[in-house]
Amino acid sequence: MRKLSKETQKLFYLSLIYFFSGLPFGFFYTFIPVFLRTEGISLVHIGLFSLASLPWSLRLLWAPLIDRYFNKTFWMGISLISIGIVILSLAFIPPQGITFFILLILLCFFSSVFDAAADGFVVEWIPSATLGKANGLRIAAYRLALITFGGGLVAVSHYLGFKSIFYLIFLVSLSIGLFLLLNPFLKHNLPKKTYSLKDQFILPIVEILKRKGVFTLLLFVFTYKIGDSLLGAMVYPFWVDRGFSRLEIGLVAGSIGSLLTILGSLLGGYLSSRWTAKKSLLTLGLFQAFSNLGYTFASISALPKETVYLASVIESFTGGLGTAAFVTFLTKLCQKEFSSTQYAVFSTLFSLSLTLSRSLSGVLTTYLGYTLFFGLTFLVSLPVFLLIPKVTQHLNSEGS
């Protein structure tokens, strides 16, 4: 009975940790674009502000320090408190200046520290027999956080205003950060081992580079979600420019959209477990790509506003389908002895693609307009499907 109680406690705390792991991501990618556009910031600058997310792509640079010094709870607590301080500072800085951009970089940096520590914490703290439950709960908690701190905050800001949101998130982050630091149940210290730089970094990367068709593989990982990423950067500014209220944006595009993405991910994961990698990437990826045409048609001004609702529903659901197929593929690429490092390599490459494509989205939309831009995101997403037979053949030849 005592063991069951301790297991339940662990699952509860793990859900709490991953709920707040999703706070900065939802805040940065949903709340901030709506805030900036409402404050009159140009689409070009909104797109360029996406470059502040680069620390999420560079977590390999500081992850070894998190493993080597202190414990994972310390890093999570300190980084969450720092996230709160940064968000509070944003309330007093004009969004037009470089200081606002620097604060967004710091927000993403501390978020990446939290994520790296949380992922390591799961490995150290959760028994292998409980990992199935733990992974289900951590994914659900993270997605719930994206709804709460993304669309949820946008909707609440309709009534409270933006500054109140900054203050509220500061207080919540500070409280939970201190809770993580001071809670003795969460303290877990492993004996520290010193690994060589070669063992930690070089060998896993060299193994990837020695694979047959490696450059095609890396190109595929970099470009598979590029059309979806381009579209996503301009979705919320588009809703603002079409005249939707913050309440509508938060509830439909943010909250309902996130729920549909969760459903799409669950269905995509189920289908990916039954289909081959080739069929999953091709079929679910095409659904993801063609959904961009929904926003292309919805952006035509002569059409009723309800078409935007429909476009959002379709894009959110199919985005979950494509993501599930892609993540399953990335997992199969990793050798067991290098699983964490190699997955980080592939996810870093994908994150870099996400950041760079989003940074260009504002410039492209400004010159092309929403309709042509959304159509372009569909066309850009198609060439990668030509690579699927080769990269999946490589996967099968590796015996993964």
C-alpha cells in the first residue's frame, strides 16, 4: 500500500513538472504573437522575434552541465523562478525594442534548461515498471499546459488585460519554482560519473554520420515539418488581422485547436504503431500538408469568417497526425546505447528548421499577403515526400 502511495505521489509530481515545462512554450508561441500584433508590431518583426527560440535548439550545449552539477530538482526550480522574473520584466519593457527581444531569448534559455533537467529527472526518478504511465501523464500534462498558457491566457487577457497576465504568471512561476526547490520528496542525487567528451558527444554523432544516405536523412528531418512551421508562425497574427477577438482566438485557435492536436497525435500514434514508417510518414504527412490549403481558402476576404474556424479545426487535427508519425520515425532512428544523445541531435535539427522558417514567415507574408503565403506553405511541404522511400529504406536496412 505504501509503495502504491509513493508511486501515485511520483506520478502527480511528474505531471506537475511537465505542466510547467509547457508554460514557456505556450506563452511564447501563442500568447506573445497575439500580444505583439495587438500592440501594433509588424508581421516582419513578429516573424523575426521567433529567432529568440534558438536556445530550444541548442540544449545540447548545456545539458552535460545539468547532469554533472547539483541535482535535477535544483535546475528545474531555479530555471522556473528565472522564467517568472523574465516574464515579469516583459510587462515593463516596450515590445518594439531590442531589450524585449533579449528577454524573450532568456525566457527560451531558462525553458530549455528546465526541459533538459525534467527529461533527465524522469530517467533517474521513475522506475522502469512505471514509465508507461509516466510518459502518458507527462505528454498529457504538457499539452494541457499549452492550452492553459497559450490560448487560455489569450482568452483571459480579453478580460484582465495583458499586464495582469504577466504579473499572474510571475507569481505562479515563483511559487512552483520555490516548491520544487524546497520539497524533500523530489530530492534525488545520483553518484556523479565523469564521462569523456568523446563518449558523451562525439561517438553518437559519428555513428549517425557513418550511416548510408545520411545527408538525405538529415535533409528529411530538417524539412519534413517546414511547411507546417511556416504556416504556424502566421496563424495567430492572421486571426488578429481578420478581426477576431482575443476571446475567439484563445478558445478556438488556442484551446480547441490544442485539444484537436492531442486527438490527432493519439490517432497518429496508433496508426504509426500499425503501419510501416513509409506509409505513416507519407499518408499522415500528406494530410498535414493539404490542411494548409484550408487557411489558403479561409484567407480569401469574400468568404465568411466561419471558414477560418473550419481551417483551424482541420489544421490542428492533421498537425497532430503528422507530428505523431514524425516523432515515431525519429525514435526509430536512435540506437539504444545512444538514444538520448541521438534523439537530441535529430530534435535539435528539427527545432532549428522550426526557428528559421518562422523567422522568414513575417517577411514572406508582408510581401505576398496571407493567401499567397498560405498557398506557398503547402507547396513548400511537398518536395520532402520524394525523400520518404529513401530514408525509410535506410531505416529498414539498419534493422531499427
